[in-house]
Amino acid sequence: MTVKDAPARADLAATDDIGWAVRLLAATPTHEHRDPELLRRWARAADAFGSALAPVACEARIVERDGGLELGLLARYTSRPPTVELYTDTIDLAERVVDARGWRDWYPPGSVRAAALAHEAVHVHLHHGPAKAALKRALGHSALRLGRLRVSGHVAGAEEVAAHAYARTVCGLGRSPLLLTAALAAEAEARSGSANGSNPPPARDARREN
């Protein structure tokens, strides 16, 4: 989960969870010229997929450390060896942002860490199991068609949307963590003095090692 490249200001909560998912997909390389309605269909499918996932335990090693604010990260999964890094300084900032924006009913105390861990646990789950293929099928994107043969294609960013939806569901959040990453990015822009009044998409996930 990253905290870069998101809105600098405006009423972020006015955009619903699917709207933020569409923004995330639209900002993902390869989707720059996609039909917005297609992106919305993919966003809905990925959100529904993540929401319906059964709870999964995090099978990776969990490490807590500082330095997330400098990197623009809440959490990160790397696969060699399987490790989930939780950045405590960014998590602490996120809790303060929740209070400042009056979102505590949506994100109860301690839920930011829980959601970050749940989010990354899904990335571990999708990386190592058959669920990744199931997500592709749910999206309905065809990379290749030969008569009745259809090969499901990869949709960049869909796994991220699904992971946010999963975290929202298993942690009982009132809104997707996507909204919170957008607020964190706005906070980062305000702190850097680079806010320009634009309203770009929310943060994309960190690059993961394969």
C-alpha cells in the first residue's frame, strides 16, 4: 500500500469506494486509454471478488519498521523470502489523519494496522495459490480467443482493488482503505508544499518482488 500520487485536497469521501477503485485502475500503466465504463466493470468485479474471499492467514514473515513516510508506504509484501513489512510511522500518521478528518466511525482504533496486514495477506494468498486465476476469470478479460478457447488476461491493478476490498470486509471498515490512502497522499502533498489543487487518482501499490 503506497501513499504517493493521490489527491491533495477536496472532499475525498464524496467519491465512493468503486470510484476510487476506478481512479486506481485508470492511473495504472496500460489503462491510460481504456473506456471508463470498462474500468468501472473491472473495478466492481475486483471489489466483489475481494469482498467475497474467505479470511486468509498471513503466511509470510511480518516485520514492523519505521521509514514508511520517506518511502511513501503503509505496507509492502516481498516474496523472496515471503515477508510483509508494516511501516509504523505511516500507520501512526494514518490514525491521526482518521481523527483529523472525522472518519473514526469508518476506521476504528487499530484498524489501520489490521487493514494493512489483511491487505498484504491477500497479496501473499494470490501470489502463491489458485485464487489469482480465479480473479482473472471473475474480471472476464480475455487475452486470447481461438474459437471456443478463451485465455483469461491479466488486468493490472485489479489485485490491488481486490486486496483493499478484502481488507475493508474482514476488518469491518465503513470505507475501503483506498480512501485512507488517498487522504494520506493528500497529507504528504500538503507537507511537501506541492499541492496544486488537482485531484489525481489514489496511490497505487508498491512494486513487489517476484
